[in-house]
Amino acid sequence: MGGFRIHFILFQFIICHFLMLISASSAWADVLDRVRKHGAVRCAAGWSTGFSGMDKAGRPTGFDVDFCRAVAAAVLGKADAVEIERIDTANKYQALARGEVDIVFGMATWTYSRDLAMGVRFVAPTFFDGQGFIVWSDSPITRLDQAKGAKICAQKATTTAANLYDVSRARGLNFQVIESSPASIRDRFIRRECDLFSADRAELAAQRATRAIDPKRWRILDEIVSREPMGPYIAQGDEHWFSIVRWVIHVTQIADARGIDAPGLARIGEEADSELRRLAGKEAGFGQPLGLKDDWAYQILAQVGPYNQIFERNLGAGSPLGLDRGLNRPWQSGGLFMPPQLR
């Protein structure tokens, strides 16, 4: 009787494990089939200068858009096979969980609650930032400890507003936090209904570059009050889609760290190391674990580019934002990006 019970329990375990494998593989097939049958990768992004917008020809452009394009290059072989949905922060995670979009971008910070309680999963950082503050240039405020009792504008239902309440309480600053929609909060600051405007520093730079009649009249404080690792989210329970999006990001960072681009990869021979051969699409079977073609990484670099090119054309010195790379450099240059080996 005891032996029968042990065999029955073992049988149950095997069946459960088998069903889990079927479920996982089915989820993978569903996502890849959905994207391939649709013929485009659908990405949610909030319109923000440098990160997502439209060029003069009406085509989507920006830092986040380029990472969506990189996924399309890897999966579909066509970087322009993307659909960019403008969805605000309050609704984009629900849209992702409902399957209305495939990936969420748009200044999306990696947090505990989003990772565990919203049915979504953070993939990997693409941009490191911190929450900062902007004031009018004629303001006497140069440090937060001079802003006791000040009115601070922040976007509602974001980590930005939550951080302000924490800082105010912890440091006894008694901020009056004014929460509104993105468009409304900017207008209230312009009308001087609040003393400071708080957001991620890249967002503040975008506002100063595009909304101020004279950018010199807005001053960004040096102080930051949070850690803001940002990047895409996908729906939970989809390990293969997670792996695809994560390795797309890593490929751009590996190429940046190695100082290589598509023209350079086109010239490498069989004597090159395995990582370079894989980046060049010259190693048979490389794409099989992800269900992609062997040249998926090369397509990313040929059609979109390595991380340094993505950053510079959208956010760097030649862009309206003119941001320094700062923490968004490879580890050899003092940055935070140390991608895993492509082995």
C-alpha cells in the first residue's frame, strides 16, 4: 500500500511538471505568434522629448522607441515594424497585463510594488536617473533644505509624488505636494502656482528644453532624492518573451562596451572570439534558444545601433536635451552598465 502511494504521488508530480512545461511553452508560442501574426511589436510609451515622439515625417522616434525598434529588428527582422501607443502612467501597466501592448516603456522606474503587485515584470535597466527639482531662475532656493513649506508640483499616481511625501516627512520639510496630470502640472508650474517642479532629471531637462520660452529662466537643482533605474516592463508569466527583450537590451550594451558597431562586425573573420561572432550573426544555432534567427543580434546593431549611438542621437550632446551619459556608461568608463557575457 505504501509503495502504491509513493508511486501515485510521483505520478502526480510528473503530470504537474509536464503541465507546467506545456503551459510555459504555450505562453511563449502565443506571444511570438501574436507579434509575428500582427507584423509589429506594440509598445506603450508616454510622449517625452528625447524618449518618445514623432519626427518631422510623422515617424515614431526617441530613446524608448529605439529599444522597441531593436526588439522588432530581433524578432521580425524589421526595426520599423513597431506600433507606439501613447498611454499614460496610470493606465499603461493595466494595458500590458490585458495584452493590449507587448512592452511598456515611458520613464518606467523599477520598483518593488510594480514588480510584484501589478501583473508585470521589469526587464532590465536602459537608463539610470534620479528624481530632481527645477525652479525659476529668480527663486532663492538652491537646496532642498531651503524649501521648507514649499509647494511642489508632481505627476499624480507616480513614484515621484510618493518620494516627495517620504522626503518631506523624513527631513521635516513640510512640503505641500500638488499632484496633477502631466500637462496640468507643467502649466501650474509655468503659472507659478508651485515653487518647484519635481520629476526625473531627464524629464526636467526635456521640459526646460521644450516648454520654457527661455530655458535659462529655469534652473535644475543639483540635489536628487531617489534612485531611478528605468527600462521596459512586460507581462508576468512569459519567460521567453522576457529573455528576448532582456537580451536585446544586453546586446546594445555589450556592443557599446566592446566599442563595436555593425560595419565593424561585418569585417570580422573566423579568428574573432565567440561573442563577436555571435554579435555578427556568424555562429550557427545562436538564435535557437530564443526562437530567433542566428543573426538577430546583428540585425539590432545594423538597424538600430549599439547603446552609445542610441543614447547620443536621442539624449546626448547633439540632441535638444544635451545630456551627459553619466551613470549610463559601461563599467570601464565609470558607469553602471555591466552586461553579462554573450556565451
